[in-house]
Amino acid sequence: MPNSELMPIGVFARRTGLTSSALRFYADSGLLPPAEVDPASGYRYYGAGQVARATALRRLREIAMPLTAARAVLDAGPDEASRLIDEHVAKVLGDAAAVQRKAASIKSSLADVPSLPVAALKGPVLADAIEQVLAAAVREPGMPVLGALRVEATQEAVTLTATDRYRLSTRTLVPAEAGATAWAATVSGDELRAAVADIRRSALVRVEATPHGCRLRMADRGDRHCRLLSEEFPDHRLMLASLPEVTTRVTVSKGLLQRALEEIPGERVTLRVTRRGLSVLTTDGEHPGVPLAAAVTGRGLRISFELTTLYPAVSTAIGPDVMLDLRGPDQPATIRSADRGDLTTLAMPVRPDHSA
């Protein structure tokens, strides 16, 4: 007779969310052997102490972890188990991205899929622009468009735009060769990032559009294909058009402002603007702050930001100086290069009540 504290396989299956057939498979593989087997009937029994391991095994299999890797996780300590799970997730995501790129390539190369020349751009310039603008993108479950790049091309210019809930970056490039017609689409940010290294090493990149993707043609290198997203991109033009007038303009050294932001402790920073210059403070006022020489026009004010919102906007600016166009403590601020305005980032401040 089995121990009264043991559970029949059916009861154990219900407790752990595993099927009886799965439990038999894991037992035969040595991953989760039963606590006891009835020698006469061959019926399997499990102990209460095996529930946690069985549940963990089920959850690992739900994220498509192979048996050998699952065994290593179950037998490892917490830190090593976390590392192994992270490695598995990274591999799954990498494999998925590779499949997406191959699928885009297959669809773009179908014999009956026409391509539309969009523009030819200098590779190093395009690579920099992609990285700079995508600094405002974010990976957010359920909203892939916030991790994408909006591309709008005319014969005169190619404009790249990205936005999350708190930032919006845009940069306009002059094409080396214009396309035949205007074109606009939302392109996968992850796939563009993966192509940046090849783009940077190409003197000229020809951008072509297909119904399902964006083809990047590079001499002496294989074509790269990026998916188009069907989700509607946020109406950034309406937001830009509805901004109130600038009330304060600050021109400051990019390097000095960047270092000041790095020195300030905490997750939020406050900029105090007076006619004498700019000071970078903590939002609680406990830090003495970092005074910076700056050219200021307009009225003084205090405005606060999440560091993760303001710092990337400053660090990706082009040139030695940045210009801050401020509209009030509760209005979006525009950060751009003082001498080159083709890269512009809008950053949402933290309201005076410290809500985002």
C-alpha cells in the first residue's frame, strides 16, 4: 500500500497543472520521478514536497525551455537559475527576431512584389539618425508602435520620428538621391537597430519600399529587410502644432549639462533657470546643485524631469551646445542642437505635484 501522505498521479496532476501523460514523460526522462510506484499495478504516487518542482517545471516549459535547460534551472541555486532563464529568453528573442527578418526578406523578394525607390542616403548619416531618434522609442507590451520608427519621405527630405509616452524625437535628412514619389510608413525599430552596423559601413544606402517591408540596399553587402507595422503611429504633427509659445530659451554646453545630470543623485532632476544661468538640482532641494553658465532669454522658471527622460535627449543632441526651449513647468520642453536644428527631441516634464 502506498504512503497515505502520497498523492495519486491524477491528484498530483491537478495540483500542479500538468497532465498525467506529461508526468509520465518527465518521470521516464528522470526529471520528475514519482515518490513511489506500486509494484503490483505500476501506479505512480507523488509527495507534497514535489509540487513546487513540478509547478516550476510546468512554468519553464511554458516559455519553451528545453528539458536539458529546465533540468539545469531546477537543480541550480536562485542566482544561477535566474541567469539561465535570462539566457534562454535572450535566445528565444534572438531567434524570433531572426525569423521576422527572414520572413520580411522572403516577402520582399517574391517575384510579384514590386518595390518603390524611396531615397538614397549616406550610410553613416542614416545610421547616426536611426540611433539618435530611436532613443525616444520604448518596448511596451501591447503597443509595438512605441518601439518603431516613423519614416516620411519626399523628394526634398526624409524625416525620422520616434516617440514613447514622455519623449518625441525627430530628425530630417537631405537625401543624396531623391525617390520618385512621397512615401510614409512605420518601420520596426528593433530590425533597424540590428541593421545599423551594416548601414554605417555603407557609403550609400538605397531605401526601397514594398507592401510589407522596407528594403535597405547596400553595395558590397547583403540587403537588409525591415518589417512595416500596421498600427497607427501617434499623431505627432498635431501635438507639435498644438504646443504653446516658448517663454524661456536656454543655450548651454552639452558636455557640462550632461555631466551635471550624471552627478545629481536620484531619479528626478530640476532645472532652475534665471537670468544669471542654469542650475541642475534635485527635486527635493537637498543637493546643493550644479550651477552652469548659460545664455538665457525670457523669464525664469523651475522645471523637473525624470532623469531617464531628459538625459537621453541631451546625450543624443548634435554638436557642442544644446538649446532648451521651455514653455512652463508643466509643458513639453524642446531639446535641440544650438547650431543644427535637424534633430529635435520633446521631453515631458514632471508636474509640480511630482506626477509624471
